Amino acid sequence: MTKREVLYYLKRDMNSLMVTRRGGVVTLWCPLKTKQSEADLDNPLLPMLEYARNILCVLLFVPEPQRVLVIGLGGGTIPTALSGAAEGAVIDIVEIDAVIAAIAENYFPFRPSPRMRLFIGDGAGFVRESTELYDVVIVDAYTGAQLAESIYSEAFYADVSRCLTDRGVAAVNIITGNKALFKNNLRLIHGAFASVSTLDCQGSNNTVVFATKKKTHRSSLAHNAGVVEPKLPTGFRPWALIDQFRGVPLLDRAKWRLGKPQ
């Protein structure tokens, strides 16, 4: 097995950082025993962590977004993947930690551009002050198992809802290890949106929560899967995840299965 090489290390009082490489796989650890981001340099458009791949299911709700907001950068694997799958979208990314931003640019395939714009600052403040409307808002504001305090509030999710277009979707990564925190976060999201569904990860304690202003039926997810799947990197098939969504109205299962892509 290829030896793991340490590319970068920064000791901090809280949430030390380390970047390692094994073969073509680069990993950001923060804190040191927690994988925050992971990318295969030979396949940079496919996030290696399951929760990051599952977040790409925002395209099942809005297959052709025009504007996307990502709160929390990590290694930049999520906006990088979306830049390939949603070629017409302008993607704004807000990251509070300038060191993380430098790591994403220096060690991962993430590259800011005129259509992938990076802002250093607090995500809660960004949505509170924003006058833009987004088709997709992604919230991945964890450092290890700790959720940023400014994100964990009723006011924050109300601001996210206000920043969404009527057809838009918000996707929030939540770690389920703390059951009380998880349930309360779900309660806050339910308070700001008309429809909430969840997608559990099979290999970790992550759940991705999808929130919309209008109800979305599985028939719509199935139809959109056929539209977006050819645009996604090889190795990710969102169609296979539709049955795992909780909280999405089922309608006629037999009917929507007839449209399954072969």
C-alpha cells in the first residue's frame, strides 16, 4: 500500500489542520482524526466522501441552477463537482477560515474563477446581508463534529429561505452523533421551509437535509435524475438514492419507476 504523505500541518488550540496524500488521493483532516474533504486528483469532479456526493442531489430538485451558494468550503470538492455538473451556474462560496481557503487552492482541484467566486467571511452574515436570490444554497459549516454557532439558529434558516428562489432548494449537512442537536436542527429547518426531506449516509453519521418552499414529489426527482445523471461524473448515480429519501411524497411508485434510466 502506498504510504500516506503529509503535505501540510498546522497545530492550533482548536481544530488543528493536516493535508495528506496517498497515491492520487488528497485528504483534509480537521480536526486531525476527522476527514473534512477528500478528492481523487485523477477524478476531481467526484467528491470521495459520501455526504459530499449526496449533496449533489440538489440537482434532482433543480437540475439547471443559475446561481448557487455554498457555505463552508473545506477542500472545495462540492463546488468543484457542481461547476462540472451545472455548467451554466454562477457559484458563490463563503468560507470563514482563510487558511482553509488557501489549502483548497493549493492542495485540492478547487480553483476560483469568474463563475466560482470565493468570499472570506461568516456564512450567516453573508445570507443575512445578501440581496441575491439563489436556486441552490448548500450549508456545510462543520469543523470536525462542531457546527458553527452562527449557523445553528432560527434566524439563519429564515435568511437562507429568503435567499432562495421559489423553485430553489437548500441542502444542509448535519452530523447525527448528537441526537438532541440533530433533532433541534431539523426543527429549525422545518420552521423555515414548507417541505423537508432527509438522505442518510450509509457509511458515516452524516445526514443531508433538503428543504424547499414547495413540496417535491419522487416523480419529479426521478425525472430530473434522468436529466442530470449524464452530466455527473462517472461513479455517482443519484437515481439509486431516490428510494432512500425520507419525507418526499411518494405518489405512484409504480408509475415513476417506469421512467427509470437504463
